[in-house]
Amino acid sequence: MSSNADEESLTHPLLLLRSTSNATSQVAIVGSNLCPIESLDYEIIENDFFKQDWRTRSKIQICQYIFMKWTLCFLIGIVVSLVGFANNLAVENIAGIKFVVTSNMMLANKYLVAFAVFTAANFGLTLFASVITAYISPEAAGSGIPEVKAYLNGVDAPGIFSLRTLVVKIVGSISAVSSSLHIGKAGPMVHTGACVAALMGQGGSKKYRLTWKWLQYFKNDRDRRDLVTCGSAAGIAAAFRAPVGGVLFALEEMASWWRGALLWRAFFTTAVVAIVLRAFIDFCFTGKCGLFGTGGLIMFDVTSANISYHLEDVPLVFLLGIIGGILGSLYNFLLDKVLRLYTLINEKGAAYKILLACSISIFTSGLLFGLPWLTSCQACPADASEACPTIGQSGNYKKFQCPPGHYNDLASLIFNTNDDAIKNLFSKNTDSEFHWSSILIFFVTCFFLSIFSYGIVAPTGLFVPVILTGASYGRLVGMLIGSQSNLNHGLFAVLGSASLLGGSMRMTVSLCVVILELTNNLLLLPLIMLVLLVSKTVADVFNGNIYDIIMKLKGFPYLEAHAEPYMRQLTVSDVVTGPLQLFHGIEKVSNIVHVLRTTRHNGFPVINEPPVTESPILFGLVLRAHLITLLKKKAFLPTAVPTGIDAFNQFTSGDFAKRGLGNGDKIEDIDLTEEELEMFVDLHPFTNASPYTVVETMSLAKALILFREVGLRHMLVIPKISSRLPVVGILTRHDFMPEHILGVHPSLLKSRWRKLRIRFPCWDKIF
């Protein structure tokens, strides 16, 4: 790759192979690999088979369908909670053993050996996570939230919900988080919950003999979408033990379509997660969970029950929000640049991906072990609430290299698991425990390590690193100006986490509830609401939220909920590209085969012409998958005249149900003789006779809103004058992408309205 190409990749979005044709198959970066993507069929295909299937369903079958929906939600909650608990248990014990062994060596003054063991353990864990991700399931790399969010918007990527991806996501996340990298497990848990839901909702499996008739109800994208939404909510609930926050996270950030029935099922799913986790935590109180401890899954106690704050504290909270918004936007800006750089490295092959991950691991280990030596030891407080110094995994007072009766405050944060570091920062009655210089070093370290660690080829998350970085920043602000406030330093840490989360992820309601459920203190509600609103407002001036930035970087054609202003200057006919492929109601087999083999379109208009009708009319839309089924079953006619044969005797509704995880038939697998190619197919019973259509003069902005709100894959464009062909084109989601529109109409580049964003030209030159 030339230097000019490298520079362009660093300064422009990765619009990978985005063509201006009307093909619906494009490419995007899924996990860490470049893969083809397609749209999903959320629209109900109302052909004769669908109508016949619903007419023949009895009340018992309808009850079975409803019962299975709730049953699958219950099973998703059970499985995700088990995975979440196992994840926490494994991370705490693996990382705990590593810290105990290292600490014991340091007690024996074997510092070089301790560093070697610490670095080797982290290197081995990172190497294992990166190898299984790079070679077994590259789709498992990253947090998975952008991929799941794109799926719920209607973008289907191969392998993101496969069993292989699920296993690698779980095992790789445990290994990577245990390796002391500054990454989190919340994002991977969202992807894990979505994987579990998608696997359960794929309509059974002939391979594993799961052919129960009740499961066949879910062989459609609409039901799978609802289950994946519930799974993503369960993932957050399992990661933070925040059931209500999980539902709101799915509503605010993940789902593009929402309704009351889905809210009930998502709430039910997260409630199951909360109950199961509570049972396991009670079990851990017996001390049978090893180094997992007797606490909970990230449950913090930061304030006393009689917390009080006054009007004079509001300006400080505003200041936290403003700084958090600026830091969050800077965090997103730097992460975007780093991910673009990593993409160039990852393109060179799996070996380079693994080398990058291992290099980050060695660099991180050196920092975590070396930085505590820069700070001086402090005497243990006489009124310490726990043993001082502590030796091993957890505790507020790490001994590290200090003499007896002293502790290293920076080591208490940096030489620890991320969860325990957050607990130490959030702890109440610890205002004098940390020195401001140690907090400053820790903040800078977390800020940059979390940026450089996220893009490696391993399951990595952003939630916990941002919480940890924000907590250190908030505590630093509390130490510098906290004397003018009634708030303790632990509360400043909580507000700092909220401000950086709001500045980076731009969520408000869901983050507010998640933090409240983490801290278990409703009295914090007004302050957290205020700091989230301020930080989000400030950060929106500079750039978008982090997951939208990553989706754009990966090339996912995500449809926003609003239309760009310049779209109102265009009509749908201005962006429709050709040539348009049509089928007649009774079509020759050879014509169907030729079109399917020479195009990648997934939907084709079906028209009737004389002598079938007096004039050409649009009959409907037929899907590519249904045409392949007809060819596979060889439902042919000897002549172009309908014979009156009942098609329902040859097919069932199950023949046209979509297979799970994209395992559909391909046209290349169909073998036909010369005689069969000369025969005909009656497409009328298999055509959706009520597709969504728009007139060619409709504004593109209106068409976008309709397309997104209904969840369409195809939208037919019909002429305003009836003397022409009954259909003039098809709109797919790629026709609504700004890159396609501005490519067709480059003059809009100068006249289009832009969001009010403050840019830093000097940063662009530097990075």
C-alpha cells in the first residue's frame, strides 16, 4: 500500500468497496475481518403461502407461539446469567492467582522474577485470546456492540452469531480481561447475550436434531430481531447486575425498533438474570468461590445513607460534566485514529494481528509493574477499615515494594483488576488514602492504555475502562477542589465515571440507571442526571458517540433515525440506479437462472403484461431465496400458461422459511437440465403481492423515514405517470447512505447542511 493510500485511510472513513450500484450485498469489517454483508427481511412477506399458513393456524398453535416467545426469553436469561457469573468467577480467580503469585515473590524480594512471571502470565493469556480469535472466529474481536447494533438496524453479517463466535467470545474475553489489559467484559457480554438469543431463535437445527415443530415459528428475521434485543439487554444486566439498566440500554442504544410487547419480554429476561445472579452471589457468601470473594458482580458502596449535597455543589458538578464531555470527545477522536491505524496493520494478516496484541500486552505489563515504583510509600492509617497492607488480589492497601506498615497507593489501583480498582476509587471514607500525583498518573495511564488496547484481535470492551478512567478523573477533581464541596472523593469518582461515559457513549437514561444500580444508592440520582446531561451536550459539539464512530469506521450501512437536510432536496428517482431486473408472472426458468447468476439482488419486481392483463401492472415482489427454492424443488410448467395445479400440494410454508444464521441455498448449487431450462415457473403464489411502494416524486427524506420505521429491505419506486412501466426502480438501504447519494450528486457536497461541530485542524494534521 502506498504512503498516499495510508494517509487517506487515516483521514477518511473506511468506505470499503462501496459501489453505486443497486446491489444489496456490500462489505464491512466484522470483528477484525472484511466480510460481505446483506440486509435483513424484517418485512412480512405476504404471499399466498403466508396467508394460507396464518389462516390454518389454530388457537392452540397461536398459544404455542406466544408461549415459546416467553420460554425462549426465560432460557436466554438463564444462560446469559450463567455465562456472566462464570465470566466474573474465572476472571477474578485467574487474575487473582496471578497477583498472589507475583506478590509472594515480591515479599521475598525477587522483584525481577516477579516482573518476569507477571509479564509472562499476561503475555500468555493475551496470546491465547488473540490466537483463538484470529484463527477460529475473527468475528469475536472487539466488543461486538457495533455489530449487534447494526444487526438490529437491519444489517446481516456472516458469523457474528454462530456457535463458534459465542465460544470464542466467552473464552477469549475471560483470557483477555485476566491478562491485565485495560479492557472490559461488558461489551463482550452484550455480544454473548445476542449470540445466545440468535442461536435459540434460529428455528431449530437438523444437524443437532432440534426439529421440534414449535421452534419452526421463529424462522424469520422479525422474531430473531426481538430475541437478539432481549439478549443484548440480558448481557448488560449480567455484566453489571443492572436489570433495569439493561432494558434501557437496549432501548436507548441498541434497538432501532421498539414496542410495548418487546419491553415486557426484555424486562422479563433481565429479571431472570438478576434472580439467578443473586442466587449465585448468595452461594459465594459461603466462601466456595475461590478468590471471587464474598461481594457481588461489580457492586460498589460509595456513600453513606445520610448523604447530603447543597446548591453550592452544583457548579462543581457542572464543571465535572463539562470536562467529562471534552475528555469523552477527545477519547472518541483518538480511538478513531488508533482503530484506523490498527486496521492497516490487521490487513496484513493474522500474524500481524497477534503480534500487535502481544506487543500491547508487554507494554501494558511494563507500565503496570513499573509505575508504582515512581510513588512513595505511605503509612497505614490507624483507623483502616481493612487489613493494611494487603497482600494478593484485592484490597485498598497494596504493599507492593513498601516496608511493613506501609502501602503503595498507586499499586492499589494499577496493580489490580479493573473491577477492584473501581471499587477502591468508589470507596467511601477514603479521602486521604490516595495522593493526587498517584491519581493523575493512574488517570493518564488508563486513558491511553484503554485506547490502545481496544482494537486488538481479542474480545474487548469499553464500558469498564471508561468507568475506571472517569473514576480516576473524578477523584482527581475531588482532591483538587473538593475542599469547597460537601461531596466526598468517592462520590466525585462516581460522578467522574458518569461524565466520561456520557461524553464518550452519549447515553443518558440507561447510563444513569446502570450507575444507580451499580452504587445501590438512589440519592445520587439528581447529580448523575445533571452530569450526564452536561457531558453529553458538550461532547455532541465535537463528534458523535463512540459506537456510531466505530460502525462508520467498519463500513456498516446504518440507517439513522433522522434524515439529512439535503435529502429533502432530492426525490427517490434521483438516487435509483439501474439496470432494473424484472420478472413476469410466468417466467422462463432459464431467464430466472441467468438473472440470479449475474446479479446479487435479493428482491425482484414481478409484473403482469398482456395477455394476462389489459396493461402492464405491478403484481408484487419475489425474493431471491424463494426463487432458489422454486428452482430446487423444480416446480416447473411445460408451457407459459397456468395449469391450475394447486401449489400448496407441492410446498409448505416451511420450505420458504429463512434458515438460521444465513445458511441458505445458493444458485450455484442448483443443477438443471437443458429441458428444464426451457420450462416455466408461475411466480404468482410465491410473490409478495403487497410490497411497500413510493411514487418517484416522493422526497428522499420521507422515503428514508418510511424505510427505517417499517424495517424494510426493498422499497419499490412506481411512476407518477401510468403510461410507463409499472415500476421504475428499487430502493435498498445502500441507496440512503450519504456516500452513495453524494457520489451520485457531488454538487451537494458544497451545499449540504452540516451539524455544528467544532473541528481541530491541527489534530487532523498530527494524527
